[in-house]
Amino acid sequence: MTQSQALEQRAKRLLSDHQRRAKKAGQVLDYDLDHIRQLIDGSPCCRWCRLPVAFDQLSLDHVHPLARGGSYCFFNLCLACRRCNTLRGRLTEAETLELLEFLAGLHPAAREDIERRLLAGGRGYAGGRSAR
């Protein structure tokens, strides 16, 4: 499979996932596969960390989180790497930028520890110390 074919499959899976979740929420998407292709082609970097996103790490993120009143509208979508999408969770755009700025100012060991904890979703993570 070529990279182009793999990217196409990823875009189809992303669309299918969004359609399923929107239907469950009683909403209808105002975008289709062509819109997702445009988004991927037009922005090869993660909106949050600004690094290029490999097709297997590609996710569509809602700029205004659904859990905070965002909608399944095309204008609310952005390209994000899975790491940043998971890291930000339900944070708003402003909160996400504040978090990233805070993390950037930390010692690398502290930043890594906090990121691992956030990415673990409150569960324990490998490499962490056990509670005493």
C-alpha cells in the first residue's frame, strides 16, 4: 500500500468515526471526505505542537471541544497529532495554548512527567513511582 492510499484510508476512518459520533449526539456533519482531504492537504502540521503529523498519528480535533459546547462543523475542525489531541482532552483553545506554554517552561524531566500523567488519563503510567 502506498502512503497516498494509507492516507486515504485514514481519512475515511476519521470521517466514519465522526459520522458515528455525530449521529450518537443527534447531530449531522456539514463536511465530507473531500473536506477532510482538504484539511489534511492544507495543514500537514499539528495545530498545537506545530510538528508534521505522520498519517498513522493523524487525528481531527475540535478546536472548541464537543464536551464544552463545540459542534461537528467543518470550521471547528483542525489537524492534530494523536498525542496533542489526547493531551488537551476537553481544554479550550486558550487553555490548550496556556498548557503548552506552561509545559515548555518546565525542566524537561518535569515536563515529561506531567505529560505522561496527562496522557495516561489519570491512570498509572509506566515509569511513575508508586504511592507510599
